[in-house]
Amino acid sequence: MLNIEKLVKSFAGEKARGRRRGDAQAAVFAVNDVSFEVKEGELFTLLGPSGCGKTTTLRSIAGLEHPDSGRITVGDRVMFQRGGDHGRSVNLPANQRGLGMVFQSYAIWPHMSVFDNVAFPLQVRKRSERPSKAQITERVDRVLETMELTPQASRQATKLSGGQQQRLALARALVIEPPLLLLDEPLSNLDAKLRESLRYELKRLQRELGITAIYVTHDQIEALALSNKIAVMTAGEVVQLGKPREVYESPANKFVAEFIGTSNFMPGTIGARDAEHLTVETANGKLYLQSAAQLVVGDEVVVSIRPEAVELSRTSLGAVKNEWSGKVVARAFLGDAVDHVVAVGKQELRVRVNPSVSIEPGSEVYLRLDPTKISLVPVG
Amino acid sequence: MTLADRVMDRSEVVEESRWRRLVPTPKVAIVAGVAALVGYLALVPLGYLFWGTFFDNEGLEFGGFRRAYGNDRMGELLQNSLSFAIGAAVLSLTVGTTLAYLNVRTAVPFKALFFAASIVPLIVPGILYTISWIFLASPDIGLLNTALEPIFGSAPLDIFTIWGMIWVEGLHSSPIVFLLMVAAFRSMDPSLEESALMSGATRLQTLRKVTLPLVRPALLSSVLIILITSLESFEVPALLGLQNNIYVFTSRIYFVLRTYPPDLAAAGALAVGLLLIAVTGVAISRLLAGRGSGTFQTITGKGFRPRPMDLGRWKPVVGTGILLYFSATVLAPLLVLVYTSLLPFYRKPSMDVFSALTTDNYVELLHLDQAQTALRNSLMLGVGTATLVMAVMAIAAWIAIRSRIPGRGVLEQLTFIPLVIPGLVLGLALSFVYLRSPIPIYGTMFILLIAYCTKYMPYGMRYATTSMGQISSELEESALVSGASWWKTFRRVLLPLLAPGILAGWVYILVVSFRELSSSILLYSPGNEVLSILIFEQYENGQFTVLAALGVVMVLTLVVLVTIAYKIGARVGLRND
């Protein structure tokens, strides 16, 4: 459906253009050689901290940014191509791409009514492609109905609540029935409660209408909850691409492990290997875990342990694998969980447990680490 | 490759973009047109000015400079101009800043009077203000002199001195400083001052060590604005200084051109000198402001409403001071104008005079063709200038702020060039252009229109860029993504959103062009007088009473226009300061 190939966008690079390649070192790469594919009906998320290039990538797809090189196709339409072995340069202007986009601020035109906002994309079409007035009214009404905005149709757009504005922005993006919907942090302007309910609403709409969508966010929970697929970006590059569960449970590197959720890291070496069952020697003792990674005995690795993958108790279960002893250093009550910082040897581990378990600082405790929830991340 | 292959090879998209290269889209045509127009207005007059000053038929020559600055005139000119400008700046800055501080930070009485006084420069043009002060403080006919005679002896006040010039210019400019400083004091977080007080500083120490350093950028820009407007001021030096041969740059230029035969090269030399001083001033302030910026992040854009400080036993003193200030800046000049307009011939007030007051002067105005032509010309020029400037600047602002067209920064700079060109210099430069150019507009209203458009381009640009900046670029991008073309986006999304700001700018430019004098004085021709020119002529002919009536009409018209401007300005959050 959407294909991005070797997309590059540098910022200082505009000046460096025309000079020899080697001179352009000063350029800052906002997007550096990004490629991915989004399948029909998928909700694909670009996730990363601010400045990672996710918005630049989205705006390049929209046609609002002019990339340096690469190729963007939607279906069989070439939106952009330049450089490489792509042949002639193409850069379709934003207003000819026919995509739908929801902006971070919603960008609802304050001088128009709700109806007019939604009708705009249809009204501005070329005369030959423009639907009749009656058709426009019918299509706008239908979209407003879907978004449950029919009662507000004649209202001034600025008089809507946050959630209604968000639905209006969505209605406007969807009225032309675009092949691809671009969402630029559409929930970041809302308060936490509303954000959560709209997150499910968005997911339901996307699935029911069968929309292919690209979603940009820096909120990992949003990404995990919504997406069919996540591309984690940092410094202009995609560092991991996969299903939410894959990204969470087996992060490709330390950055992903840290950015998505919190994680404890522990260096070690491979002590023994039996098919997918590995024993890792760490400073705190042996750790048993499963991994398909191509590793041999003696390799240096870093183990990533999610705080919720650890079980905490005051008593030892005896002969169980992966049981360590430690001492609680601090704890914090979070409502739906209790965080403990536990000193194990020279290291402090963060452990998140059910609120029914709460152990005061200073107590000796036993930690049990679930072998299926421990992952290895590449060193460095 | 066969023809068929080549046809197959090309996608539709490529075909389209090739077409685009050949036929300019509306966007390209409009953008290029606006850029060309701005460049023409900003650069051509200056080019001709330099050419006309430094070159004559025989090539490069400096005779103009010799004639302009020779005979030790240089020192005298500089001394007069600088003492006039600095004096006016010191006066207006002291008065304006004090009033602003009192207004924002203290529970001062008569707050309503402050803003009444602050709109005076807008509704009473400099020429009327100066003439009013001649009526008040001239040694021969000044009403104040008559009033003070019993105490101080004959004619204690003489407005026709450098002190008189400083007084009139400084008072007339003080409201500008007031408005700038009010904005600065309002946008300063009062907790900065409160924490100084909590640290044990006295009010005075707080003022000196915290408040004033924090508003330094605003103070600096006020100083600069007043220095430059005083240097450029024409009416005050011309009406007050020429009487006793006190020349500053502007009045010297006027004098040189009025003697026969007019010495264009010498006038040009003076104009270049004045321009250099103005540019230097702007450069210095940029430097100072640049050094200060970043250090003053504490001043936010937020509006604060601090609890006003109680003046205690100083209240009556301060209150009296404010009443005095209001009388001097607003009441006296306006009253003397109204008084004069009701006299059959100019004389000092007495019981007889008051019983003989008449509206004959206003009746005469109705029969004076010249007056009606002038009023019509001023209004037409105002409307024309405002419309043209705002239309072009709306596009220019888009180019400067929203587009990524290379050279957009240069375009923005170009629109601000006229800000440093004194009105009289602009008039001179334009007469250089159109005396030599084949375009036959010299001596018509069009040359005035061009002058006004050039002069007020920076104001239009400021209004347009301010309102453009308030519109999120996502509003425009979402229209593009929705499939709207550039022109459709501009017309259907940007223009309606810009409308309030553009309207505010439109009325403001209408107001300021309505009273323009310093450029018009060198460009008008008999029959094409505008209102301020007619008043100037009548003053020179000694028709004081008719002049006063005309002045009253002018002030009333301006009151209406300014009221509209403020109503709109308040609605869109823009101020005419």
C-alpha cells in the first residue's frame, strides 16, 4: 500500500545541495535512509522521542516536506522520487496527493462552521472532479454521522470541545475517502482521560472503516495500544520495526528497551547454550533465559529485564531457577502498582509488583526473574 | 528508443510538471509581482537620490556637498539637529516612562486621562500641534505669554527657540513612549519586583536595580524611535526654527529647495547626510538590542495584572502633575485651536472677544473649493494607500513568513527600508525619480500615492506579518493536504483569517496617510493639495482663523477614523502604537 524507500531529508543540507557529496557533512539528517512498507488496512506507528524524524517522515509522505532523496509510493502512484536508480524526479505537491491528514493542533479553520470545514476538501477539487452540491452535502453528512458530529454541523468550529475537534479533524481528513490517513500526534492535545477513551475510539473507527493509517507519536503506550506495527525511530533512523509485542518483549537494542517502558540492564557473558536455552553469567549469578540469537559460549551480552518481569517475596522458594536475594532500597506506591528499588549485589533493580505486595525499605527479599520475559540486547 | 517507448516512459506526473515550468501558475506570477513591486518601491528612490546627489551631467561631483555643508554650516546643522533630537528624546522618555510606570504599577488617580493623552499624536497631526503651540507661546501672540505677563514681565516664553522646538516635539512624542513602556511594564512578571522587595530592597532600589534594567530593551527602542522621528520631523523645525534661522537637516533641505533656483544636488547631499545618521541610529539600536536579547527571557509575552502600589501621601502631588500634563499635551492645544477657529480675526481673549465669537470661519470653509479638494484628496489618498499597501503586504508577509522561497528574508528587509528614510528625503528622492523618468506622473496625485505607499509599506508589513504569525501554519497545510491550490488556500483560508489584522492595518494606514505632510510638501503641485499642505500654506499666508477651523475639521475626522481603528484593533488584539 504505502512504500517508503531510502528516504533522506537533511536540513542544513539545503545549502550544501549542488556541492560535492563529501562537502555536505555539516548537514543534519532529520530522516536518514528510512524504508518501510505499510499494508492495506494496517495502522502503522512511527514512534520515537522528539526530534527523531518521525514527523518529518510523515510530512514527507504528506508532501509538506521536500525530501532530499528516496521514493514514496501510495498504491501504484508515485508521490515522490529522487536520486538513486529511481529515474526521473517526481514530487507531487501536497494538494495533488489526495491523502487525509490530522494535524497535531487539528488545524480546524476557525472562520468556518463544522460543516464547511468538512466540505472544504470536496469544494476545492478541480471543477471536473468536483461532486455536485447535493453530493457534497450527502457525503459530509455521512462523515459527520460516523463521527457523531451531526448535531454540531452548523456550529462554529471553534465552539467544539477538545474531543469533538479531534473528531472534526478526522472527519475532514476522511471525507475524500483517502487511500491513506496521516495522523500527527492527534491525541497529544487532550487530557489523559479523554486521550484514553479516544484512543479506543480511533482504533475502532480505523478497523471498522478499514482505513490504512500512519500514526506518529512519542507516547509508547499509545503506540502499543493502537498499532498493528511499530517503527521505532531515533536520530532519523528506524531502529526496530515490528509488532507491538515483539518490540516490547524483545527490543532490538538498549535505546528501544529504554524508550519503550523502563528496563533494567545487566552485562554478562554466555555461560552455556542448549538450542534456545541460554545460561548467562552475570555479576549477580546465573540467569536462565530463551533466545534465538546467534550467540556462542563466551559472547558478551546485555540482559534487559522489565520491572514487571520480576516477582518479589520475603521468602525463598528454594530450588527455583533465576532466584536472587536482595535488599529493598526504596519503594513508591503508584496506585495500580508498587515500585521497588532492590539492591542486588552492586546493582539496583527496579521491580514493579502488584499493590498487594509492598515491602518496606531495608527488608531482605527474594527476586524471581521469569526466563520467558528476559531479553538480550546487543552490546553497545 | 522509439517514440512510443518515450511516451510510455513518461508518467503523467512528469508531463504535468513540465507544463508547470512553461506556464507560470498564479502563485508564481503573484509572488514575482509582489517581490518586484516591493523592490521597486524600496530601492529605486534611493538609487536616484544617490545618483542625483553625486552625479551631474559632467560625472561625479561633490559640489552639492560643498554648497550644503560649506561655510561651517556642517557643525551648526549637526549641533542643532542633535540637540533637538536628543532634547526631545530626553523629555519624552522621562515623561512617558514616568507616566507608564505610574499607570501600570500604582493606584494613580485620573487613569482615564492617560489613554486620552496617549492618542493625541494620532488625532492631532504635528503641524496642528505646532501651530497650536505658536498660538500659545509665541512672543507676539501667545496666549500663555499674555496670561503670564503680569507676573514675569513681557513675553517670558518664546516658542521660536531650540527649547521651544524640543518642548513641542518632546510633548508630542511622549505618548508614543508611554504606550511602548506600558506594554513593557505590563509584560514584566511582577514577582521579579516582589522578590526584590522581599530581599529587603526599597522601592527605589527595586526600581533602579530590577525594574529599569528589565525594561531596558523597551527603553532603548523608545529612545531610538524618538531620536529618529525627531530627526525626521519637518513641521516643528520648519514652523518654529526657520523664524530665527535655527536650521536642522529637514528644514535646511526645505529651505534649499524653496530658494530660487532650487539646488537639488545640495538638497540631496543634506538628505544623504540625514539618511546616514538615521541608518547609524538603527544599526546601533540593533547592536544594543541584539546584545540584550536572550538576557531578557524573563519578560514574557504574558499579560500580568499586578496589585497596584498605593501612592499614599504622594497621591495629591502626582494627581496634580497628571492634570498639568494633560492640560499641556491635550487640553491647551485643542482649546486654543477651537478658540481661534471661532474668531473673526486673531486676537487675545477678552470679554469683547468672547461675545463676538462666530462660526463664520466654518461657513467660509464650505465655500472654499481648495479646502474641499484638499479634504477629498487626503481621504482618497488615504483609502488608496491603505488598500494597495495591505493587499500587497498580505502577500509579502506570506512570502516572508510562510514560504520557503529563497530570498524571502531579503524581501522582508526591503519592506522595512522606508522606515529609515525620513519623509522629506523620500519626497526629494521621488522627485528625483519622476523628474527624470518618462512616466508622466510628476505633479499628479499618483506621485503622492507612490510616496505614501512607500512610506507606509513597513507599517502594513508589520500588521500583516503579526497577523500571519498568529495563524498556525497547520491551518494552511491542512488546506493544501485537502487538495486546495495555493491561491484557493490563500483566498479561502488565509485571507479570512488575516482579515481582522489587515483591516486594522488598513485603518491605521488610512489615518497616517490622511495627515501626511513631510513627503507631500516636496511633491504636491497647486491644485493637488492635501489637507496638511493646505494648512501649511494658510499658516504661511497668515490665515490663522480659517486654518484653525480647517484644523478642527481635520481633528474631528481623525477622531472618527482613530475610534474605528481602536475598535478594530481591540478586537484583533493589535495596538496602534
